[in-house]
Amino acid sequence: MDYYQDNVLQKSYPISSSINGVGEVKDSFCTPTGRFKISEKIGDNVKLGTVFIARILTGEIYSKQLFDEQADKDWILTRILWLVMGLKSIIKTRMSVIFIFTVHPMNL
């Protein structure tokens, strides 16, 4: 994922995409491609490892102990960015959510 400001690349981040691959079909749970604008930041100024469920803070901070207790959980940690398609897109609604979290949460 690349972050641009005023059309200048500021930073690049590795991502883990959906198990369903890439695509733009609504409710497909695919990773969308293209340019997006950040519509909403969820978790701004929270501690690294903050746990979310359905975009709500749980009050938990990720740890090895928490992982051991809930090893099969789909961890969403630290920050969520809600995106809208680029300005040139026909689709103007918030259609995609990008979850920013460590690919290997054991590294926290």
C-alpha cells in the first residue's frame, strides 16, 4: 500500500490481501485495487496492539498470553482505515475497509 500526499509518494507499506484475492465486486470480501481516499481513521492515537472487533475498541492490548487464549481469532490491531474509491470512480460510497495490522502479531 502506498501513501501519497500532493501526488508525491510519502511511504510504502507491505500488506496482506484477502484470501479471496483482488476485485471490486461489492460484498465479495476481495481486496480492492486502485486509488482511494481515507474517509475515516479508527484508532487514531491508540496504543500499538490495541484490539478491535467490528471497529470497536475491546479495551485489550495484544499480547502472547491473549493470543494463546484466543489463537483462532482473526486479529484486527492498532488502526483501521475506511476508504472511498478515488474521485474519478463511479462508486462514491464507502465500499471498502482496509484493516492495518501486523501480518505476524507475534512481533508486537
